[in-house]
Amino acid sequence: MKTVAVGGLGAIGLKLVQALDAGVEGLTLIAAGARDQEKAQARLQGLRAPPRLVSLPELAEADIVVEAAPASVFETIASAAIEAGRIFVPASVGALLPRMHLVHRAKETGARIIVPTGALLGLDAVRAAAEGPVDSVTIESRKPPRGLEGAPYLVHHGIDVSNINSAQRVFEGNAFDAAAGFPANVNVAAALALAGIGPIRTRVEIWADPAVTRNIHTIRVEAEAARFTMTIENVPSEENPRTGKITALSMLACLRGLVSTLKVGS
């Protein structure tokens, strides 16, 4: 039996807490944490066995620490978990790219960092292809404009997507710069970069498209072993349009895989 603590009780974290409270074989929810303790306490009401509400660093008391919080507190949760040698499962994968020192520290402490598939698909195929020569990996993300509003890159460049009438490409560059400019939007690109050829070589396009109602990601890979194109259309979460509904489900599947007898996928 592994103990689990969840940092963040928003669109992703609360869904995980509710699922773990309902019962997942091999896992026991023991703690949760959030920046707003009063709001977090209210969200835990009604659970069958509410976990202890702790500070973000105290989440590291559990065997598995899940980060599902704003990127601004990512390092607070991650550092404590890694220093304690825990299994760390981040949702804010984009926040990991500029903090690769955490990976090096995990090697020293015995911690593990497990990046879930999240709102993406085909990471197994990308990882397999990356064992051999890869020419290129690109991802094109199209989102309803509302899901991109407030992104630092848009604010810095004075790009207003609130009233556009047609699809507009708002970013083109590498995954490292995309993660910095769109920290709440491109965790998919960050996961793709880590699975494949790295954040500098992974090319990213981000489109604000008023004609779409889903977060659409298209991945194209050119490699020696295979050439493939994959598209996924994720339904945005009602609580947070920047996050797809499938993200919380993917993280739950990741947690199950950590304790299951049979694990499917590399």
C-alpha cells in the first residue's frame, strides 16, 4: 500500500482526491495541500475520509506526491518531495523544463519523477522512436481563445485574443520558450519534449481559434524507425478551460500504474 498526497485542489487535484477517496487499490490518500487553506478545507467537505490538510512542503510525508497546483508553487512542492526521496508526479510539466536541477537532485536522493501522459497521446511511440535517430518533432495546439487569455507571452507582446473572429497563430518556437510564455497551457508540449528530443529541438505552434470548442493537439514525428501524425481533441474542464478533462483521468491512470500488477504501456 502506497500513501498519496495531492498538492492543489483545482480542476485536476480535486478530481484526484475524490477518486482516491472513493478507493483505488494499493493507494491511500493521507494528505492534501493548497495555497488557500480555507477554500481547500471547504472543498474537502463531503469526502468519505477527508485527508489531512497540510502545508505544501508537508506533502512530502507521503510515498507519492502529486503536484496539481499553479506553476508558481511548483518548486515548493517538488523540492520537498525530491529531498525526501519520494515519487513525484507533476501536472505542471512545463514548470519542470527550466528546473532540470530537480532531476539531478532526484538522482542524489533516490527520488523518482514520473511525468503522466496528461492531455497528450502517443508518448509511448515518441519515446520508442527517440531510442533511435529522430529528424523532427512538432506539436500544433489549437485552443478556444478563452483558454489562452492571460498567458504571459500574450500579455508581454500585447496580443489580445478575446475578440478575434478567425484562427490566429499566437506563438511559434521551441518547447522551452512555449513553456515559459504559456505556463498554464503547454504542459503537453513539455511532456512531448521530455519524451522525445528535448525542449530546444521540439517545435511548437499555438493557435487561438474561436471556431473550436476543444483543446486540439496535433503531433508530427519524423524518425528513422517511424513517421506518424496524431491528433487529440480534449474537452476543456468546466472548472478551468486551460485544462482538459482527460488530464485528471490520465494522472489517476498514472497513479494506478505505480501499484498495479499489470501495467500496459512502456
